[in-house]
Amino acid sequence: MKRAYSLSAKEVPLIMKDTLKYSCGYFYVRYKDFNDKGGNIPKFAFIASKKEFKKAVERNYARRILRESVNSFLDEFPPKAYLFFIQKTSVEIDFKNLKKEVEKFVRYLSLH
């Protein structure tokens, strides 16, 4: 995923207020419209907490597989800001099923 699609650390607290939410068994997402100089592109942040993943290797792996599954559907996301909170169960399933969950989220966005 290109750097242009990433939220900065300063932007994340701004997104946390007054957001819409989506949840599944593997991650939950907070998202809202966000005006930025970057134009009409979606922006993403992937958060894996130390409570869920004790080791940095596990946190990085969880972020990497979710980022890659979101990257597959990058063109289908509306231009908003998205915070993905990764849950422990996301690394226990295979990549195909995680990708299907992201696809369900994209379909949900297109309906709402």
C-alpha cells in the first residue's frame, strides 16, 4: 500500500471522534468522512494492541495480513478515513477468509 493511503499519527485521534462503526469476528472498523489535502482517496490505519498481541512479531504480522487483504480491494473503498482494529482471531484464520471478511465490509460500505 502506498504512503498516500496511510493516516498519520496526528490524524488518528481526529478520526476517533464521531465515527461510524463496523464489526466482524476478526476486526472492527471506525470510519468517517475526512477532509485532507490528499484528494479523494481513502486513508487507512491498522491498529494491533499490545493487550491482544504480546509480541511485536505477532502485531506486525497481524497488521501485514490485514493491510494486504485491504490492498486487494483498494479501488472499491469510498474516500473516507478508516481505522482497523485487529483482533486476535484474525491471525488464527487463513488469508482467504480474512479477505472475504474485508470484501463483506466493502459491500456493506457500498450499501450504506
